[in-house]
Amino acid sequence: MDEQTALKKKAGEFAADLIESGMRIGLGTGSTAIWAVRRIGERIKSGELTDIVAIPTSIRTQEEAESLGIPLGSFDEIDELDVTIDGADEVDGRLNVIKGGGGALLREKIVAQMTKRLVIIVDPSKQVSLLGQTWAVPIEVVHFGWESQKRFLEAEGATVEVRQDEEGNPYLTDGGNLILDANFGRIYNILALETKLQNRVGIVESGLFFEMVDDLIIASPDGIQHVQGRIA
């Protein structure tokens, strides 16, 4: 296990230990969140955690949770989650994040908005002064007219690429949509950009998570830093 993977594991397991019996939880997607899912599974198997019901943010996470024996619920029976644990591609000092590198941004945002406490877990490489510093913003779009969405994003100053899968075909989300990775450079006004994106017909969702995060857990070689609440 390389150092970065070890740090992801440390962050995920620390966050998983915040879960208490009886909670309704959201399970994130990606190479960091998976460690939290596995730790939760271990705690359930040992009997340390009981009466847990989880909603996964992707088919991949759902399959992992099922293999670990984590009880899964549905939106029919759950209207609010106590805690969701997820990773991020970038996080700024106000705990705004870019998510969607793993392609699950729509489901991740649906789960995040129904969560009382959104916990984001990262290693130090994800910390930036301004979002967009090192990562493009994933934009999920419907197939119909996607070219017009690409032109719209380019007119807003972004360099845009259609995400591809490992075989070189257009990447499809769990919802069957496309992802346009839009590199705006450093984003000085997240709210203004997010408002434009949300108002555009054909854009399903963006990977900008503005003022949604409650806890940030950073695992570094020096230990765990747990930030609770946004930094002014």
C-alpha cells in the first residue's frame, strides 16, 4: 500500500468510527470513501454497530456494501440521514468541494442534501486555496443536445472534455448521462458559477458542492485533522 492509499484508509476509518448504532447513513463513492464503507462493514460484522441502515451513492458502493453485509434502505422509508461520509477531489478553506471524479456526483449530491451531517474525507493533496486550482468541474448532462452544453461551458470560459471510459467510449453515469469535465481555472465566485449551471436546461447537476459540508477530515503523515464547521 503506497503512502497516499494509506492516508485515504486512515481518513476513511477515522470517519467510519464517528458512526453510532441506530444511525441512518449515506455511503460515498470513490477511492477514499471505500475505506469508510469497509470499516463500517467490519464494525457491523463484529457487533459493535447495530440497527444501521445505509443509502449508497453509486452502484459500485451498493455492491460493496451488500458484500459486507451493510443493511441498505430506500428513499421510500428514509427521509433524512444522520451522517454521510464521502470523499472529494478538491476542498477549499470554507469547506466547499468539487466532487464527481468517480462519476457519481448526481447521486452524491442527492444524498448530501438529505443529510444532517456531511463528512468529507481527504488526504492533503486535495486541499486548495480556490476550487478549480487543480481539478475540472464535472458537469453531468443529458445526451440530447450535449454539444450545446459544451459550447455553453466554453463560452463561460471553460476548457471542456467529454469524459471517456477505459475503452475510450463516452463515460456513462449510473443514470445513463454524460459527464463534461469543465476546467474553469480558479473559481473566485462559486455561487455565481453554480447558479448559472443550475439554471441551464440540459445540465443535470454539477460537481460543485457549495456550503454543504459540515466536517472535514484530513489524514496526513502527521496524523488526523478534524475540522468541524466552515472556516470564516
